[in-house]
Amino acid sequence: MNEFLNQLDDNLRQFLSLGSNALDASRDITKDINFARSELKKDGSLLTKYDLLVEEKIFEILKDSNADIVTEEVLEKKENKDFCWYVDPIDGTTSFSRGIPLFGTIIGLTYKSVPIMGFIDLPKLNERYISVEKMGCFKNEELVKASECSNFNEAIISYGSPQRFAKENLIDQLRKIDDLAWDSRGYSDCFGYSLVFNGSIDLFIEADLNPWETIALENLSIESGASYAEIPSINGKKNIIFGSKNLINEATEIFGGDWKIK
């Protein structure tokens, strides 16, 4: 990884260092937590005291950088900078609160609204994914590549909660793709997303995601050699599909609509 990162200019190298430090801080807080009391937010998702604590620690690390900051919970920095951080302090709070080790932290960085870095850390699994524009995607500092599977009858796909697809009126389309696939799994949140980047699964489909999730996922996908497609959700968020370039077009055609494929 170092041979690639040595090609970065000082500014981007600093951003990379800050993002990595933020993941370290998050891991230190969450790695030894097995259960946590949670409360329901207005949007139906869960919140624990650790979401706020992690967000605060990450904000403290990132706030002096030459970038704005958008977070999932309460903190933000808006100074109309060209760069902007997007932070999901604990992605998979449901898993985190119930002692399921498939949660983590997602951080993305944009330059003039274009994703240029992506970070995912899975503290319980000791796995970290980092991507940098035009430099590739790395898992624990080793370069990884997405699947090139070309047929759904040979593909393993994964997707988030079917309830989300039902709310988007997309459950029938999801079932059609599920029928086409060789196999499917319900790996969700950042753990499931990360499986695309090293080719463990061939395609991931998710509904109604926020920018503090999608910014990182777009860059991680593209830098791993995957395709990434998005379309606005009913709530004005994003429905996304990412994975093998050979499956994206067929998937978006089944779902219908004006998907933007990258």
C-alpha cells in the first residue's frame, strides 16, 4: 500500500492519515463493547451512547482539516470548503447494540462533491478497507479487487432489509433478481458492503441510504474495480447497486428507472 500512497500529494496524504486516525479512535471505543442500550430515533433507526461518543471523537480528529464535515447524528462543520468528510460513526447500530460483531465505521471524503476516499473499519473482525481515487482499494493494506462474475446464475448477491425495498415499491424486482442469482445472502450494513470489494460476493443491492454511507461506498466500489449505480429513493436518499461490472446493467434494467451508473 505504501508504494501507492507515496504518490499522493501532501494534502491528500494528510486526509488519509486523518481518516485512518479517526478509524483508530472508533475502534478503540467499540471493539470491546458486546451489548449496548439503544433508543429509537425518529427515522426508525437505533441510537446508542456510543454512536454519539464515536462521532464526537471522530469530529475532534477531523475538525481542524481543510474540509467541511457531515455526520449522521448531531455534529457538523460547514464553511463551504472544497473538501467534505461524511461520517457514519457506527454503521450497523442494531448489530452493535445486540452483540452481533458485524458493525463498523464508514467515512467518505469528497472534493467538489466527487468522492475521492472511502474508509470502512470492522473492529470486531480486525478488518479495514481504504480506497483512494486512482490508487485502488485496500483491505488491511493489501490491494483487493471486486468480482468480475458475468452471469447471475453463477453469482452470490446480498441485500439489506426487504422492508426497505417494500417501502420503495421494489420488492418484486428484488425477488426477480433473487430468483436469477445462484445464491443470495442477507449480509447487511458495512460488513456486507465490504464483501463486494474483495470479490467475496458479486453484487450488493441496498435501498434508501444516506450520503454518510454512499460517499464512501462509491469510491470503494470504483477503486476495487466494481461498478456503482444509484438512483434517488422515495425519501430523497439513494438506492444503490454495486458489484461486478458485468451484472450492473441487467440489475438496473430489472429495477427500472433512470439509474446513474459509474
